[in-house]
Amino acid sequence: MAHEGDRGETSPPRRPSAGGGPSPLRVVGSGGGQAEAPRAPRGNLPAETSSFVGRERELSEVRALLAGTRLLTLTGPGGCGKTRLALRAAREAAGGFGGAWWVELASLSDPGLVEQAVAGALGVREAPGRSLVGACAERLGSGGALLVLDNCEHLVGACAALAEALLRACPDLKVLATSREALGVAGETVWPVPALSLPPPEEAADPGALARYEATRLFLERAAAAAPGFGLTERSAAEVSRVCRRLDGIPLAIELAAARTRVLSVGQIAERLEGALRLLTGGSRTASPRQRTLRATMDWSYGLLPEGERALFRRLAAFSGGFTLEAAEEVCSGEGIERGEVLDLLSRLVDKSLVVVDRRGGEPRYGLLETVRQYGRERLEESGEGAAVAMRHARCFLRLAEEAGRGMLGPRQTAWLGRLEREHANLRAALAWFREEGEAERGLGMAAALVRFWWYRGYYSEGRAWLEGFLELPGAREAGAVRARALHALGALIYRSADWAGGDAEVVRSRLEESLEIYRGLPGEEPRVAAVLRDLGRLSAQTGDRETARSFLEESLRLDQRSGNEHGLALSRSYLGLLYLLGGDLEAAREHLEAGLEALRRVGDPEEVRTCLWFLIMLACERGDAAAARAHAARMVEGASLLQYRYAAPLVLHAYARLAVEEGRPARALRLAGAADRLGRSIGTSVGPALRDFLRRGLEPAWAALGEERGRAAFEAGRALSLREAAAYALEEGPRGEERGPAGAPLTPRELEVLRLVGEGMTDAQVAGRLFVSTRTVNAHLRSILRKLGVRSRAAAVRLAQERGLLG
């Protein structure tokens, strides 16, 4: 059968409608005869009239599934490419079937016409005493046919009944269906169609890399067709990546965006994607009306929902960046939806491909694709529910922030930081709502509760902006203790990223002093008074005023002792240790730091434990004890990822740089110092003048050993490293290549640790996981061990080390 037209990436050409030529619904001859066609055709798969981009892995999976199941349903949201994938898979597999038939159902509205549509595609007619289903089954016969039912979502019940009947009647038949939800037939295999692949951030601006990723390749091909001469620069490559990422890799959306290159630059398209539903119009004229624009596609899906599902769908659009079931129950229940109904309604929206589920990390997390969320927000505002839902959303995440603020002071700190990272977009949306509504006290409280999250994850400027914005709102001055908390949080954030030469130290001091004044006037706030005094002491230590710093810290210590605040007491001891370290009183520094470390471990504050270990590394280096410094360094990075905790990475790199100085490895020291300098500048982390001078003095032996020219070359080589490269380099504890010790040289502490784990039966990969290093590093250590011990196997090395008593 001939087919005309082109529906682009998302669907094949459309059959003529009932009013414009032979229709799949009207197959009887004009004379009303009942005769069958003389022979069965091999099939009616439509021709493809535009290029098929990517999907190699998906095609392979679909064909493999077709070989092992009789009913395969491709599911996914509108525009994800179900139809094109089904067509290409059917065409590639058709040679293995006795025939392959395509049945398009998008134009049908009456479930009773599904049987006629299939009969029309097969070219069969009703005959006396035989049903249409029987006629279809007879045509499909036992020759191993493939039947493709395209766009079943609005006719699911009828499609399910027909597919089941045909599969029972035809033992060799296979059915491939496309639908936004499963048919629900016994034996059905459901395969969600994924989005097109997207370039990772590090390749987003590389014009040469974009063709390797399906989403950007589709954009480039369609843009070249729409605007001949379309080309890429580094800037426009980044914009193409941004557009495709913003559109979640959805083929229909990408094709519609690429078509806009006729009149807009890619940068202009990217700028207008906040109004994606308005921008993405003008699809193929021969496409079905619902596929000509993204809005029409969404209207189609929304129109198929019962009222309860519609209400939940539009309320879910209040979330940004995903949500948990508990959050959905809290925010979306009420006004016609009982809390207990949310799970069932949410499950139905997942089944209909309007909500996506991410099961990584244990607890399922739900979300809407961005263009789907935009549509839902429009519907939410139209419904008149927008204000009430937004208020519930904001208060839900206020409670989460307050709970996290308390939780981040204890042993579940890491888990809380991960949860807040996942909810970052929702937290921002809640803060924005409080600011727009002028709710100063709630906004200040929420922002203050998030200060440790912003600190530990390096969101300094963002946190500062939120806090300063809320402090300027009417009513903020009368907020009492909440204002004091916010001022303290603001001072702490500015301190972490301060422009010390630009006057930030005085800004920090003024915010902390105002906070302290408020707290001193309130009853029962001794722990908070001590906390502000601690930060004032740290500030004074950094600006070189050691006497004032000691006064603040000792008062903080006394208050913490009086109130029994063990966590505060541990921090005060730790900061006093830093003060004495900077002043050169190493014995006093040791006493305070060791006591502080023990207490911090007891109360369970992993981030402050790492900070205290960093101080101890520097102390050990000052005392010339490289072995102790290395032991502290190993504990500092244990269980931590420098890629995740970017705020701490510059200090970790500085610690390993100083350790390299003590181990007599000046080039390594300056490379790590260069990496720390570049990373600190890129994320906005800064250290105060006193600590900066301390770090500079620690590197002087490395500069002296190499000289200015070689030292500068090493430093700049370090500045060229990415965070990932610098982290891997820092954790390579021993010299590499020809620098490794000669035969007979003693094993380093790290080599002994590696050999001990090998002796316990661990593989190289398991050793690497235990020590938080790469497998390549473990292999290098083992080569050095074998050379030093003069043996040729791991087992021999373990035996010899045991004989010599090296492994304890």
C-alpha cells in the first residue's frame, strides 16, 4: 500500500483519512462484494522519509525482545520516538517474518473501530458467518507474521482485547505496540523508550563531539535541513547541548526546536526555552495534528486523563527537579484528593508515561520531564489551585530544611547532604516563593537552616544572595532569634569565600557582631552565643589578631563547658588548635587538636572531623613527621569524594602538597599546589591571610629545591589539571616510574598497607576500593613492592614480608 507524507523523527507517514481516499476503515468495494484479495501481501510498512538518527542500542534490544516475546509494547511520553523506533525495528526484523503489517490508530476515537482498522491494514473484509477478528486471524495465519499497533494509548482496552484474541488464534504471530501505557495483557513485555543520549558537561562545548550523541546529532541534522549552511562554533556547540539537555533528549521537541533555526540562532532558541510550549510549534504539515506542536501532544495526553489524575498531574508540576512519594502526598493532597489516594493516582500517571521514576539510590524518586512540567504548570495556574499548591510546596520544603539543619550536626550528615542535593531545585523554588510573598521570617529561617549545605557543597554565592535578600525584606529586622541565626549564617558563608583584600573581613565581622548582640539579649541562647564567638575567633585568627582570637575562642569554650554542648566544645578545641598552629605553639596545638578530634568523632560530625584532620596534617608536617601526616591524610579522605565535596578539595590538595614537601618531592608538591590554587579560584573558596601565609611558607622548600623556572612550570602544570585528574594525582601516594625506590629499599607505609590487604586475599580492585585509590595506583604500588623485595609474585612478596615481620 502506498503512503504519503512525513512526520519526521517521531512517526512515519500518515495514511489518508476517510475523506481523502482509501481508508483503513473502509475497505469494502464500491459494489459491496465480499470477495477476498487473491493473495496475502507481504506487508504494508510505511517508507521512512527522513533520516533515522542513533538508537543502535535500542534497536538491538527491541529486536532481541521481539525474538523472545509475543507481545512487546514500547512505552513513553509523547514525542519520545516510540513510533519511529517501532517502524525501524519492524523494517529491520521484517525479513524474519511471513509478513509485517502496520496499523495506525492515532486518528481513531471510537474503540469499536479498532478491529476495522486492523482489517483495513490487512486488506480483509467481513464475510457472512465470520467476524472481523476471525478474518484477521485467518489472514495472519501461521506464517509467523508481525503486527504493529501504533498509538494505542487512547484505545488501550480495545487494543488489549484484540491483541489477546489474535495471539490466541495465531500461535506464530508477534505483536509490537506503541502506547503511553502498557496494554495489560498476560505475557506482555513492556519496554520504556529512553531519551536520546546527551553529551556530558565536559564535552558540551566541543563541536567535534556532538555528532557522537543522539540528541545533538538529531538537532544538527534537522537544523542543517531547515537552515542550509548551519554550522557550529564552540559557543554554538554549547548552546546546542544546552537546548537538547533542556528538552530532556525528547526527539519531537528537538526536531521542533531545530526547525526554528530558520529564523532564530541557537542561542536565541536556548534563551526562549522557558516558554518551550510556545516556541516549539510548526511541525510537519503532514503529521497528525497532535504531533505538529508539543502543546498539541500534551493536550492529547492530558485530555485522556480522568479528573483525579488530571488534578494530581497539574499539582505535581509545582515540584522542580523531582520529588518523593511523601512530598507528593503532602503537597498534592486535599481539595478532592485524599492523601491515601496519591500513591494510586501517581502509579497511574507513571503507567501513562507522564511521570518518570528513578530507582537509583534505593528510594524511588519521581519527576516530570521539563517540557511536561511546563505544560502542567500552565494547567495548574488555569485551575486556580496554583497559589494553594505553591504554599504547601514551600512549607513542605521549609520543614525539610529545618529537619536537615538539625540532622547535619550528627552522624547522618552525609545522608542529609545527599538528600538536600537531590532536592536542591525544590529548595530554591520554596525560597523564591517565600521571598515573593514577603515572608521574611520563614525565609530567613529556611535559609539559615541550609547554611551547612551551602557551605559543604560550595554554594557560597547562592547562599549569600538568599540570606541578604531576606534580610532586606520588611519585617526582617523584627525577626529576633531568626534574624540572629541568618546573620550568623551569612557571616559564615562570606568568611568561606571572602575577598580578603576587598573588605569582606569587615563585612563578616559586622554580621557576626550583630548576631552576637541579638543572642546575648535572648534567654537560653548560650550555645548559639558560643557558636558566634567561635566564628569571630576564627575570623580574628585569620586576620592576624591572635590575642582577640584566643579571647573569643576561650569564652566560647567556657560557655560550651557550662552548657554541656559537647559538639560546640569539640569545635572550640579544634579552632584553638588551629590558632596555636598558626602561632607556632605546636605542643598546645597538638593538645587541642587531638582532644577536638576525639570529641568530634564521638558526636559524629564527619565534615568537621576532616577539617580537624587537615589541621593535624599540617601540624605533623611542621613537626617533620611525614608518617603521621600521611596517616592523617589517609583518614581524611576515607569515605570522601573530592568530586562530590568540591568545597574541601582545595584544602585536601594543599595538604598533599605540604606532605610532598616533607617527603622530598618538590615537583609533586608544586603541581598539587597549582591544582589547589586553580580549583579554589574556580569554586570561590578562599583562605584568610594568616593561613595563606602559613601555606606559602610550607611550600618554600619546594620552590628552593626547583628554582623559579622549574617551580613555575610544575605549578602551572598543576593548574592545568581537572578536579578529577588532580584528585587521582593527590591520592597516588608513592613516587611513580623511575622515581620509585630501588631493590632493597624499605617499603613505604602505603606499600605495607597494600601488601597487608593483598595478604588478606583481596584483589587489586578490592584493595583500590578499600584505600580509595585507582586500580592503576594499586598496580604501581605492587610493582614497586616486588622490585624492592626482589620477588616475582604477589604470593612470594606476602610470604617474605611475613617472614621479616613487616606485616605485623
